[in-house]
Amino acid sequence: MLGRITGPAAPAVVLLEAPTGYGKTWLARHALDPAARRLRGDLEPLGGTVVDGPVLVDDAHLLPPEQLDRLIELVEDADQDRRVVIAGRLLSLAVHDAVQLVDGLALDAEALAVTAEELGSPEPDSPAARVVEIADGCIRIVAAALDQPDPVAVASRMVRAVAVAVQQDLDADEAAVLGLLARTPGLDPQLSHAVAATW
């Protein structure tokens, strides 16, 4: 993945969008030169000046709405000398449209997810393969669970703990929507999980 976003044919704009734990920040930091301008959830430090050199905007989901136009300007002005890497959880469709318009690369949770094959464990019933499946490829959970004596049980507990924490942070309206989704016959369980992860 790192080679894909840093090689000679790498696009000027890379968007990394996934829930917590998929390695967005690590990948974003290694995608650019250490001298790159690094911002976290705020574009104010850029001011109104023209940006020279590469820029990393981490935690872009935290940007206030009034800074989205500035982020889109960064995307539109990017070139091989002024690369832009954006990392965040759930980003505006306008940002996605801008990245697509400039032929940038957008990588989501599925693209960032670790696989059992990457861990050297292609057998479907191996503990590593089961942990990857339970964690939906989330590298943080996979790495933490595989270091434990019973990695499958640990991964299951970690995923449940995250789901419970997310549900406790929902307001009444959000909880009602999630409850309706959970009771809908035939609804993909991953959709309910994804909805909970975005709230």
C-alpha cells in the first residue's frame, strides 16, 4: 500500500477514509516527506497563503464546515511538488468529488484492511484468519489480539467493547435509527456496524 501511494506513478492527491484503527495516520505520515506540512483537524495554520510543498491533513473529519472549501482548494491545486494526503473517518462528498475530479486515489476501509494472507496465514480456519474476519481487517485490533494467548476471544471482546462504546455515545434519535436498522429483516449486519461506527 505504501508503495502504491509513494511510487513514481503515485497520484498528487490521496484520500484515506476508514474508521479508527485501520492505519490511516501511520500510512499518511509515511506517504510524505518528513518535511511536509502536517495539520490535524484544522487548516487555520495555513492561513490564506499559497501552500508550497506537500501537505498532510490528518483527522480531516474534524474540520469545521467553513474550512471545507479551503481543503478542496488544496486538492485542486495539488501536483507532484505539492502533494496532498487527507486522512479521516467520514468525509464530505464534496471532498470525494474533488479528489475524483483531479484523478486522485481514494482508499477506504476495505482497501486498508489487513488480510490473513498478508499475515502469512492463508488457511481459512487459522487463528489469524479468524481474528482478521472478526476485526473486519482493522489492523489495530488484529495486532493487539494476535499478541494474546487466545487471539480469537480477545478480538471478539475488543469488537464488542467498541460497539458498546459507540452505542453509549448515541443520542436518543441515533439510537432509535440504529435499533430500527438492527431489527430490519435481511439487513446486512455490516451495515448496522458501519452506521454505528460513523456516529
